[in-house]
Amino acid sequence: DTRKRKKNLRVAAYCRVSTEEEEQQSSFEIQVEYYTNKINSHDNWKLVKIFEDDGISGVHVKKRTQFLEMIELCKKKKIDLILTKSISRFARNTVDAISTVRKLARQNPPVGVLFETENLYTLNQTSEMILTVLSAAAQEESHTKSEIMNISIEHRFSRGIFLTPELLGFDKDEDGNLVINSEEAETVKVIFYLYLNGFSCN
């Protein structure tokens, strides 16, 4: 029970969704509201911040600026407890997950992470063994999804179906083939001209 460790806990929550699609945006907003209400409803919990990495993959920690900011606050002894929905929201890389949890637990005072879906509190004695198994499963799930996506793309390419977004300077005809849009093509030519003459992409 996290309440037994300290009378008043400074609590943060970490939320993440993996894409920027509208449905995921809604899920993200719901998470923020849920954790704000949950933390504020505890008499001995003080809300530090809801950390939100929106539309960023969980595979590599370096891409998640809010996650890194949260860990820095932990190092500065500003946070006692982190709430997050699941291990897969916290990290999909076993090494990152275990390494981060160990570093937080070794701090003085230690910082715990509460994974709600797995009902796992990292300052419990049995937590590391369970976390290792569950994190490995999350990493394998991420790898499997990636493999399935790659196979799907290869099948599309083999049938002549290409995953092209809307492109400046091109339209699609009735058969889905790319055809030059003569009006937009002038803009494309200017872009290439500027780039060749030393202008940056920005």
C-alpha cells in the first residue's frame, strides 16, 4: 500500500498515446482528466503534474520529452509516486523499463511507480521479477505489431498499391496512379530551385 510509506505523497501521472489520430487524442484527454481527478481525490496525495507525451512512440525513451522531464523532477526529489496506466504506456522496451524503475527505487527517498492495469507497485519486494516478465511481453508485442505492419506493406507493394499520402505537385487518377498537378508543380520547382541554391529545408 503506497499510503503506508509516507503520510503525504507528491504524485505525478504519466500519459501517452502512440498516434495523433482523433480517436487516440480523445483517449489522451480522458487519461489526463482521470489522473487529475484520482490524485486530487486522495487526502494524502498532492498533484505535482500530469506529464503528457502525445503522439509519440513508447519504444525509445529519448523521444519522450515529458517522460524525461518527469524523471528529472524525480532526481530533484520533487516526486514520490508516479501513476501510469500500464507498462506499455510507460515503456515498450524492457531495458528502459527495468533501468528506469531501478534508478527511481534506489533514490533517497525512493520513488515508486504504480502500474494500474497490472496492479504492480514497484517498491514492493516481488515487483522486479513480475515487471521483467511483463515488460518482455510488452516488448514482444510491439515487435510483433511491427513485423505484421511490414508484411502488410510488402503485400501492398507487391500488388502495386503504394502507401503515399497527399503529395504537393501530384494528384491521383481514377486508377490510383499519381499524375502531375501542373499548377502545384510550379511550387515544387521553386522549392527545388531554392534548395539547390543553398536554402535549408525549413
